[in-house]
Amino acid sequence: MSEFKRRKFLKTSAGLAAGAAVGPMIFVKNANAQAWHNTPEKGAKLRVLRWSQFVPADWDTYLKNVKKFEDKYQIEVRVDKEGWEDVRPKAAVAANTGAGPDIILSTNDDANLYPEKLVDVTDVCTYLGNKLGGFYPVCDPYLRPDGKKWIGVPLGVAGVCMVYRQSAVKAAGFDTFPKDTDGFLKLCKALKEKGTPPAFALGNATGDANTWCQWIVWAHGGKLVDASNKVVIDSPETLKALEYVKELYPTFAPGTLAWLDPNNNKAFLDSQIFLTNNGISIYYAAKNSQDPKIKEMAADIYHANMPVGPVGKPTEFQLFFNQMIFKYTKYPRAAKEFLRFMMEPEQMDPWVEASIGYVTPALRHYEKNPIWTVDPKHTPYRDSMKNMLPSGYAGKMGYASAGALADFIVVNMVAEAASGSKTPKEAAERAQKRAERYYKV
């Protein structure tokens, strides 16, 4: 970020902060927006559980915003964090036992596993949507499955793009990153031949494995279910995707069958791999590293949106973040106030900027945040929510889609076909049977 742009951005942020509301009732200039009326319960205390950060400034700035909330409302807030894979089971236990954190920030379509256990937050979402340009349509199937009631407040996505070393791509004979899957396969083969291999997680990685495996199946026209929620994963289109993956896998660095979300970050920064899919955290880590060699690498790190496959349109899958209030909470009004407060520009803009766009917010207003254009390498992440398809595509979300995603059915299918432990047909047939167990419920 240039000094001029940095100063301009800080000046803008300071102006936003100076205009922050000072009471529980907020009036906005937008004529289409509604005034927010909510008074937290006296003596309220809140406990929040969220996922661990991959970008340190995410956590630090989030806690600063929490402190602002505590100071404003005199409400104590305890924030705990767990790994992505650990938040989901803890949220399920809380839902089943009726005890735990008041608010949980979890991933993907967890809310659809226990919608009846969650507080209706339609008032919060209506207020935020009216004020801040509306939520992206992809939020509806995740948190407004009936098209009417919001069962959680969308936070955004950890946008995933292709992350690559520009020098390696050029050495492989490519002036620009391929925009289609045919070119992408050629690039991966060329990178392997040059000794600068790609690699993509094939273990049960909530973020990285789910995002690229869903993308490549959808890119070829495959899908877990059709619009009527009929399981159709065992299809000619899926087999084409798995044949493609079978050809792609030999270009990978070894060990990816066991990789979880941290593995590709570490391998990339250690120069073991030169192309992967990831959030902006790799670039952030390089820019802020105390190791001169890694810091120097940042200039060579670039990003690109996921290539388009034979279907001819973007088929990205992103790690969606939800914010859920559980009905067992003693302080539902305080919990709503917390989520509303954290999504307002005075808090959201500095958080997005500090973590250099690690989370793409769910509200269109935040497309205007300077972080997306102050560095061109950030820009691909701005459109993550525009380009994504929802979990359970092309069917309707619910218990079945959430369960199938949590069980890594598509990831396991891709891993089996890629590694050769099963033929593409066998892998698709197994996925079909596994998915049918969920969708017959």
C-alpha cells in the first residue's frame, strides 16, 4: 500500500469512526432503511465462540471491536476460538444440549442442521440489508432457507482464489494465469515438469478441500443433487470431472491426501509448492513475515479467480461464515445488538482493512472498501460472493445438504478418483450411496 493511499484510507476510516452511533437507537440517512430499535437486557453477559484466525489482524481487530461494544453498552463479552473443524461439533453439541455460547460463528450451512434451535434474526438482517445495500443472493439458501425468516446473520466468506508464484508460472511458459480448466491443467503439468509443483488439499479440510473439489465437479456440470433434491452425483458430468482430476493429481506435490487447511499455507511459504487454492492469508503472512526470504516472496505472489470449466460460467465454492444466536441464551436482545454492532461500517470496515480482505463481507456496501483496490492483488477476493454457488447446489439447503457437506462426500469422492484407490465410476457410485442416506431423511 503506497503511503498516499494508506493515509487516504486511514483518513476515511477515521471519518467513519467519528460518525459512529452512541446509543442503542440508530437513525440512518437512507430513506429505504429502517431505524433500529433494540434495548439489551439489563445485566446481560455474552459468550461468543468463533473460528480461529488465519490472519492475526483479523483476531486483533475483532477483539478491538468487541471492546468498543463492551464500553458502549457495559455488557461483558467473552470470546473463545477454535479451529474450523472443531467449531462445527461444538455448535452441534450446544444445539442438542441447550447449553453453550450465546453466539457461535461457524461455517457453511451448519445453521440448517438445527434451525429450530436458533433465534429468529429477521429484524437484524432486514435493518442491515436496507442500510447497507442488501445481502448477496447466495446468503438466502444458507440462512433464509424458507425465503422469509433469517435463522442467522451472514458474515461473509473466506474468499478462495488461486494463489501462485508469478515467476514459476512465467517459467512454465504462461504470461497470464489460465482462465479455463483446459489451460489450468496444462499449467499444472508444466509446473510439475519445471520442479515447481502445484498442490491442493484432499484431506477433510473444511476450507481448502471443499472449495476446490466442489468447484471442479461443478465446473464440468456435475452436482450432488438436482433442483428437486434428487441425488445425481453419479452422472456422466461427474465422471468427466473425475477423469480430469485423475489427470491433474500426478502434478501435485506428495502428501495432499492427508492435508488439512494449514498444510498448503505452510508448503507454499516453504517453497515446496508454487500454486494452490487459498484465502489471502498466504500473501498476508509473506508480507508480514520477519523472515527476509519469505517477505521477499510476497512480491512474487499473485491471485486469480478459479478458472471456468466446460459449463461456461463461474462455479466457485467459498467457505461461508454464519453468525447464530441459540435460543437457550438468556440475553437474545443483547446478542442481536452485538451482531448488529459488529456488522456496521464503523466496525466492519476497519476489520476488513486490517485483515487485508481475508473475509469478503456478505453486504454489498463493503464492495466499496478501499482494501479491494489499494493493492490489485486483493481485487479477485472482492467478488468471491458474486461468483459462488451455494452448498448443496443445485438443490435446497437443509439437514441433508448440511450433513452431506459435513461428511465430506464430494471431497472423498474426488480424493478416491484422484489417487486411484477407486475408479471414477466406483468413486461416484460410492458418493451416490452416501448422499442418498442423507437425502432420504
